[in-house]
Amino acid sequence: MFEKFLGKKKSIQRGLVKDIVIGDVLVLIATIIGFFLIVDNQALERLVQVNVTSSEEIKEITSIIRRTIFLLVLNSIFISAVIVRVTSKRMLLPIKKISGAAKKVAAGDFSIKLETYREDEIGELTNNFNDMVKDLGSIESLQKEFVDNVSHEIKTPITSIQGFAQLLRDDNISKEEKNEYIDIIEEESNRLLNLSTSMLKLSKLQNQNKITNAEQIDISEQIRKALSILEPKWREKEIVFNISMENKYFYGDEDLIFQVWINLLENAIKFSEQKGKIDIILKEKDNWIEIVIKDYGIGMDEEEKKKVFTRFYQIDKSHSGKGSGLGLAIVKRIIELSKGEIKIESEKNMGTTIIIKLPIEKNEVLIV
């Protein structure tokens, strides 16, 4: 009963009760002191002035005044206690609901959704909690999907490698068949290597706080080099490039920045249609180095744009080939470490534009 009314120790309710009690006690003390120093003496003088000469009558009237003051203070304390009870219950009930929901989320239940009609801080907290649970549920779903995809991606090449390795034991196979099997084993081995490399690279970048081996980079030269490496892929799709690049230099990690262009250009090629085109623009704008890579391929809707930089997310599985959904997550992290900005603009079936901004001056964070 005591805890039900006053609340548990160190709870918000107990704190409110404590503050109100202290306030009421101070009011009571001030009232008593004020009564005896001012009201009591003035009342006696006034009673004498109105010809109340009997000491018994004076005591009776004084007693009435004192009882009135006492009842007023007592009512004040009672009303304060009721207000504390109602207010604390109204404030603590949604907090308790959020606390209980948080325990369920911690146990892995992301289907929780709290209802609220409040527009105050508690209502804002509830809405933020619902948004957090929704995002966590999406990430959990993506991670599960990723585990399934990775399991499949790992199992398939391993099975192929194992099967063709056994076939190579056959002394009766021709040289052409032998070479074909060796090529398949090599290709499947590269798939495993690329997958593990991407996962390790992203893990390393997530735990990295700054660029440690920064140097001057020729951005236009890196992009040309990336296009040269990817030439077999864009030639196969007969893609035309519209290129407009100024000579700009950036102070950062050469290998990481080069990885950005490889990933972005490879995606632009992958999601472009046959005989499509890709625009590449490199220029200085508002004290930034701005790089724009635009394709005219399948594009994305609003929901896909929200998730495009999420780890393990693949935009369109029919076009994703053997990707793992880690490329753009790696790109975003590299740009963040380089103190740059990345933005995406896209419309379904109209193509995608990636805009990257890198600082022109040497960033002090990079050389600490």
C-alpha cells in the first residue's frame, strides 16, 4: 500500500511525492510562522478594537482562526497528494508500457507497436520507440536474409569445387574438359574470396574512426583506371559513357577511394540496360569536389532508396547477380571516413544518380 501510493525507491513517482511533501512542509512552516508573528497579534488587536473584552471570547475567536488556517494547510496537503498521484500515474503508465515493450524487443520480438494519442514528450518518445522497433525489425529481417543468401552463396561454390575436384581425379577426361573444370573451380574460388573480402572490409571500416594513410589522390585518374578495369563488363553491354571531368585532387586513402569508384561504376553498369549510357561528371562546386555518376537503368522507388545503403540489402535480385549487398554500405562508410557526403537520386525505370562530395582542403581529422 505504501509503495503503491508513494512509488518505489528512486522512482519518478517517489521523487515527485518527495518534492511535493517538502514543498508542503515549507508552506506549512511559513504559514505557522506568519500566523503567529503577524495574523495572531493583529487579530488580537482588532478584537480589542471591536470591544471584544472577554478573554474567553478572544481565545475562542483565535482558536477558530487557527483551526481555519490548519484546515486550509491540511486541504492543501491533501489536494497536492491527489494531484501527485494522478499526475504521476498519468506520466508513469506509458513509461511502464515502453519499458515492458523494450524488454520484448530485447528478447527479439520486433512486432511490438505502442499506441498513443498524446502530443507531449511522452507521445514523442512513444513514436520514436515505434520507429526504432520498425528499423530494428527491418535490419533483423535483412540480416536473416543475408545469412540465408551467404549460406547459399558459400554452399554453391563449395559444392561445385568439391564436385569438379572429384571429376579431375578421373584419368579418362580429355584435356579440354580438365581445363574447363579447372576454370570453374577458379571462378567459384574467386566468388568465395570476393564474398569474404567484402565482409572483412566492411567489418574493418565499421571499427575504423579515421583515415590513417592519407595522401594526395588524382580523382579523375582513378575513375579512368576503374573504367579500364571494368571494360569487359561495359563492353559486353555496349554501354556508352558521357564523361566530363576536371583535374581535381583529394587528400585521402587512395585504395579506399578507388574502391568507391569501382563499386559505384560496377553498379551503374549492372543496372543499366543493354546499349545504355552512363554520365560521369567531376567538377568543383561550392568548395567541394563533386562527382556525379548517373545511369539510365532500372532505378529505385522510395522504399528502395531508404534502404540502399543498408548492409546486406540488394535492390533488385533479378539484376543483383552474385552480389552480397555490401558494396554500397562499404561506399557510404568510406565517404564518411573521408569526411565527405553521398546522396542518391532515383526514380523507378528512369535511372539512378549518385552524387559524392569530397572536401578540397586537407581535412585536419585525416592527419591527426
